[in-house]
Amino acid sequence: FLFNGLVLCHGVVTHYTFLASREACDGQCMFCNSSHHHFKWSAVKQDISQFVYGMNVVSAVGAAHQDRMQKMMDLSWSTTVNHECVPGIINMRMLSYVFGNPSEILREGGPVMWLDELNANTGVLDLLQSSWPALLAGGWPVFRQMFEVSRKLRFFLAKHTTTFGELPRESLLDVNDTEFGHDYKEAISGALVNQKFLPFHAHTRLLTESGQTSPIAAACGLLGMVIHLVHVEGRYLGPLREESQNMVQDLLLQVQSLILNWTRQVASVARWWDLLTTSWPLWQMLSELACVSTRKACATRSELRCLDVKSRLQIPCPYPDAIRRSDFVACGEHAVCELAANEAQEDWCVSPDTRLPDPLVPWVSQLTHDDEGRVCSQCGQDGV
């Protein structure tokens, strides 16, 4: 696999149970040769992100969303479809591990066999060999799915103490926790749930006290610094170039280096089991940086902000919340006017002979992400 010029190296397995090609789309499927493919995979990314992050949608749309997710999971296991988007099919396959019954997914034979099967079915461990800043910038929710799989595994193994007895319950990464490291884990996990942010010195203290002896503690300390830079100081990823002097990118690459170097100290994939069963919130912290909604800041941009041009002060945004979408429409995503769910044709696809109403009515403040596709397709623009 090639991901936007980044080569997936150190592959974990030599075969996969799905077919995928990288010729139709670029490495993150942000651009495709066919507008149909671009629209399809952009919609897949949006749907999966909203689903795994548990975003609120109205009940009718929510039911339709769940139906789409089920169809998406069913399609992903077809052995005859050659998918155009590599990270797309990986994230689709991961849905089965996120929402499936662990007793149906776990197999006898120990963690190595389970991890080999996981990667053969999804390719996710190979995907995580590519640049983590690029994965965050691409918008695919793979880190959130790793977090959900980790949470499900830990809960299942703790509840079923005798079932699958050959699977280890305690992660090697939790064995040598310091007292401060234990307190930090609880504090940062609670802060992420409540959308609060620890002071910067808490992360630097973790690096000082635990970072020299624990790669996972060092990685979480660095991620805590990244979250502080993004959410508190408003500093984001810049262009993904090797010569880029961007602190957020450099810290994320250092986190990735710490984790991957630790996994490669043994010849097998066994240490990925420890990464999935550890109580350190590595995957939760990474998922906090993904761009899935304009309501909150992420690795590449701030949250949606509104400025009063007269006072030049930031004010509460007067725009209504979107119902179907949570993020921006990608450039070139819509080639035609596509009828949205639960919309009448005359209300959605505007006829070419439409004229201005009389009297005029205000409309700009009513535009949401739901309308961006209409603007793209009907005004002939490349994006919003």
C-alpha cells in the first residue's frame, strides 16, 4: 500500500481477506480519479466517523444511519468486490470488531493468532505503520476504532475470567506504573470524557517521572502536550513535509516512533495485544485529535468560530446545527445534485428556472453543513 507518498513498511502479514487497489484514489482517498468514487468514500468516512463517535442525530436520520452501517459492514466482507480506497475498506472492516460480539471474534490460540487474524481481515496494524499525522489529517477514524476495540477487549476479558484463559489479562505496559502514572491515567481519562484539559505541567511531569522507563507513559505525556497545544493554544498541523518545523507534527511523529519501536522489539505482533489491553489511554488521546466535527478543535484546525466584524470580537455562532453532517463537504465531493434522505425533490434540487422570492428573505444564517453539497453541485464550484 502507498499512502500519499508514505510507504507502509514493516508489514505484519503477507495476505489479506479483502481486495483493494490504490490506483483509483490517493493515499487518504481525499482525491479520486472518478467523482463517483470521491463522493462514495467521502460519505463512507463521514458516516463511520459520526457512528463511532456517537454523534447526536435526529431519530429518523439515526435509524437510517444504523441501517447504512449494517449494509456497510455486510459489503465490507464481500470477497468479490475490489475496493478503490484502502483506508476506506480498513475502516469498514473495523466496524465489525468495534460492534461485533467479542466471543464471536476471539479465537482459541492466544493473542498472536488473534492479532494475525485481525490484521488479515482489516489491515489495521499495517495501516498504523504509516504516518500518524497523515492519518489524522486524512480524517479516517481509525484511532477511535482502535480505542473502541481496546475498550471492548478489556471489558470482555475482565468479565469472563475463565473464558479464553490463554489470553493474558494484564498488559506489559501496566506492570511498572508509578504512583503518579496511575493518577495521571485517571485524570486524563476523566478530562477527555468531560472535555476538560489538564495543565501543561502535568504532562511534562509525567515525562520526567515515568517517561524514561515506560514508552507508553512517554507517548501519553507527549500526546497530552499535543492536546494542550491544539485545544488551548490553537496550534495545529501544518503541511505534511519532512522539512516542516511544526511542533504538533514533530510531537506526533515522536509518539509514533516510541510506540512502533517498542512493538518491533519482538519478532511477532504480540506487543500489539498489550497496546490494545493497556489502561493507558493512548488510543483515546489520539482519537481526541481527529477532525470529525466542526464543533471542536482537531489536529488540523480550530472549532467553528464566529467574529463580529464591527466589534472584532468572537461571538456565539448564530447558525443552526446541521442534522445529517458534522463536518465540511470536501472539495469536488458532489458532481450532481443528489437528493438527501427525507427531502422532497422540490425542496432539495433547485430547478434551473428558479427566481428570487419577492419579498426577499434572509437565508445565509440558515446554511449548515447539510447545504454544502447543494452549493457544490448546483453552483458548479469545486468545494466549500
